[in-house]
Amino acid sequence: MNLDRDESSDLLPALQGFEVLTGRWYITIEGRFDSAHYLYRYFPDGSNEPMHGHTWNVVLSISEKKGGIGKDGISFDFLEARKRLQQLIDRIDHICINDLPEFKDVNPTAENVARWFYSGMKQKIESADGLIREVRIHEGPGNVAVFEPDHSS
């Protein structure tokens, strides 16, 4: 491997001025947890789905309220968002989600788990002048629910 950076000098014209490009920035934080759940009234006869577990992944896209970037080059600070996400993961990890009081009368679908994470993160993010643009819940590999909050209200 050649570490001579001048070998890529043909890239320099394309990179000139990158720091003034405009657009919308998002940061993404994610976490993983293992939990069981079952869906209420899942079958046509009204019976519940059997309890089963997943390795879940939650991914949040967050931006500064206007989608911009500060003079420091930061759109939204990862650190505080990650702390709050970890608190939520600690609450939902290695349990049956149905046992959480929040899900007593709410079906613990991937869609509702996404809304649960949004609800738990919203105030913390908004108090730091941020917006949650999207919450993705991966219910194992290949099954993803996406929640895009309505920010018009």
C-alpha cells in the first residue's frame, strides 16, 4: 500500500470547496436488544400469538430542527442521544415486552415498538433543538418497521 497522498492528486479538484456545500444533515444512532413478545388477538379466532423472541435493532435518524449544521460542523450531538437510547434499551432488553406497563393495552408490534422508542426519545432530542426524523425497528433480519413522526403539530 502506497501512503503517498499525492498519488490521488486527480481527486483534489473535485474536493475543493467541499466544506461550503449545503444540504440537510442527519445523524444516526442505533442499538440492539433481545426481547420476547406476542401479539394480542393475532389469530382469526381472537387468540394471542405464541410468545417468541427476537434480536431487535433500533435505528434513529436525528437532525437539528432546521436540518442544518453548526459552525463546529455538528448537526446534532451523538452523545446525549445515545445516553437516552441506552436508557430505553435497558428498560426493554431481556424481557417480554408485553409485561411493560406501556404495552398493557397496546399490541407490541414492531410498529408500536418504534413509536415507543420515539416517545421515549422525543423530549430529550427536542430540548436540544433536534428532531427525530425516523425510527426503524428491525425485528430480526429482514423485517423492518419504520416510523416517521408527524412534525406538523
